Amino acid sequence: ATELMGGVMRRTAHRSDNCLLTFNRIQPQMKRWEPHHHPFDQIVLTVSGKQILEVNGEAFECPAGSITRVPANAWHTGWPGSDEPVLNIDIFPLRPDYLHLTQYQQDYPQPAPGHPVYHQVKSEKPFEGTWKKDTSGIVFRWDELPRTQVMEGMQRAAYRGDDSLVVFNFIEPGMK
């Protein structure tokens, strides 16, 4: 794990051939950090807690159990939205500046020494944009996504980005 933002965020990661997951454990005292952008989209799952995402100057809440997408090249940032810690999972295509987080995965080539590493930058500026009140079509509850029956006792739902697909399997207890 890597400690960020003065220790109020802890990040770990896991990769596959074409996808990178980061697991972000965020303490409630973390402040807004400087907006940034990248040339690929990012899927954000809020597992626990409530976080605020700011995308192109508009902020909105992402409660536990929600999923949303930050489009490629959109200026964005985030911070906790309550007094409880946040666990979120970000899904990216492979991004070279985060590969240092996966050095434990010895089955992949390791980043060269001096490889670029992205670190969040604290912002002294509070949020001054607008609040998006209606997040329908932007923030989804993953347990409410349309499902397809895969087999008896198992349903599946999915959420996609430009280069990633997240699949949720809903398996009934006792399924064989």
C-alpha cells in the first residue's frame, strides 16, 4: 500500500493484462485535492462511505453501493462526503504512472527505475463549482442495474466505460 495526501489516503492496486484496479481507503478528514485529467475514462465504485466527485466543476454525491464514470479528459477530483471512511475502487486501462503500485505482481514486467509516478496534490481551495442535484443517468446503484438471468440462482448486471467493463454476479445462497 502507498500512503498519500499526508496519510489520509491509502492506495493499493491489482492489474491484469489490460486493466488496473486501485483500492482507495480514504479517511474522513481528507480534503479536496487538485483536479486532474487523463486521456482515458475511469469507472468509480464506492464500496463504503460516501464520497463527493467533482467532474468539470460540478460536484455530486456517490453513496456506498454506487458506480459512476469519469469521462476521458474530464477535470476531476474527489473527497469524503461524511464523517466515515470511504473505500472506493477505481477501474482504469493500464496507466503507466500507477504501475509502481503493482510491483508485488511478479508475473508482469516491473516499471523501470525512475518511471513516472502520479501523486495527488492537496488543494487549499475549497470547492467553488456547482452541485449537481439530479444524478440520474450518472450515478447508479449496482444492486439496481438491469440484470440478466445467467442460470437458475444466478443473475448478472454490467456497467461499462470506454475501455473497461465491470460485471456484477448476483448469486443466490445455496446455488449449485
